[in-house]
Amino acid sequence: AGYIISPALGGYIGRAFGQQTNFVIAAIFFALSCVLVFGIKRQPPHPAEDRAHPAELLANRHAMSFAALIFGVMVVSYLGFHLAPKFLSDVKHLNAEQIGWLGSVNAFGGFLFNQYLGRRPPRRGFILTLALILLYGLILLQATWIGWFVLAYFLRGAYFAVRVQVGALVTRIVSSSQLGAAFALYEVVLTGANILSPYLAGDWYKRFSPAAPFQIMIGLIPVAVLLMAFFAPRQATEPVLESVATSDKVAG
């Protein structure tokens, strides 16, 4: 709800009272949040469990190669994400309030796509997410009517489902004892893509044209779809299956 409300509200405040007002209001709410956190009671640590050493994950070639694939796919996908508001302002001439409302539409789309894509098989769901991002980029480049931008930003909400889908795919290639380390690794991978991609997009935006990051994203996403279709894990790995089989024998 906060993600849905705040972009539209911030756009209205920025246009009516200036952008600085948004930061003042945000600072006040962050301060209140910190005060409330001080009242949280201490939670005892969780008992230690027998689990594989995190370093053993590095020897899992399937997990590491899939991490490299996810990094490349997400660098491509994020090219059209961060500079979209600037593109809409510089090229499509939308004002701050309109872009704020689009941000709310984006958050609402993210909520709905999380519900829908989160219930799909993760491999197919991830491919569908890439297709939706591709469609978003095409509309953003070609449209001039605000209604098309609303549709584009609604489809852009598919970005919010990526972490859930990657997490589900990870459970197919690592054993349960390595899940914690694997989730941490893939968070680093996703964050790394989110670090590199904005830099590349900004450089190409300035060096070539404002449309360049989106055009490159559109050109490379079909390649990303093919790579995911061929190399994304389809089923659990043998160690997980062996563990389940062993548990069944013991139970028997």
C-alpha cells in the first residue's frame, strides 16, 4: 500500500510545494521509524543447526553458472528501469505529478504480478516476466499518449516478481542445508546487477541517445529469454532427491 500511494503523493507534493518538501517529510517519518525500532524487545538467537559450510556452495558448478546467468540477464533487464522517469521527463515531456502517478501504477502492477507470477512455475514465470519487461520497453519508446504510459508502467511491475522467482529456482539446484548461503549469494548477484546496470544505462543515455538503454534492453531480452529457456533449472538436483529418498527409507 505504501509503494502504491507514495509515488502519486510525492508527485503531487513535489509539484505543489517543491521537491525539497518530499525529503523533509520523508526525514520526519524515518526519524519516527527509528524511535519506534528502539522499543523492540530482544529476540534470543536461533539454536545452531548442523548444516553445510557456506564455502561448499562455491563448488556447486550448477549453482555458480546459474548465478552468472542471472547476473547477465538482470543487467540487461535493469537497463530500462532506473532512467525511465528521466526519459519520460526529458523526451516525453511528462511532469513530476504525472510521473508520480505512473509510479503508483507501477507499484499496483507489481502487487498484482507478484500474486500471479508467484503462483506460476518459476522457470516459465521468469520467462514471462522478461516478456512483460520487453513489452514495457517497446511501449515506453513508441508511445506519446499518457494512457500507453500507464499500461507500460503497469507491465513494468513485473520487475517486482524477479526476486521471488529467482529464489524459487535456487531451491531446485541446492540442497536444503545450503539454502541460506544460496539465497545470500543470489541477493549479492541481483544487487550487483542493480549496481552495474544503472551506470551502463546512464553512460549510454548520455553518450548515444536517451533511447539507447531501452533499445539495447529490447534487443538483448530475446537472447535472455532463450538462455533462460535452455539453462534455467527444471527440477531439483540429485542431492536433494537423494536426501528425500533417504528420509523415506528411514520413515519406512
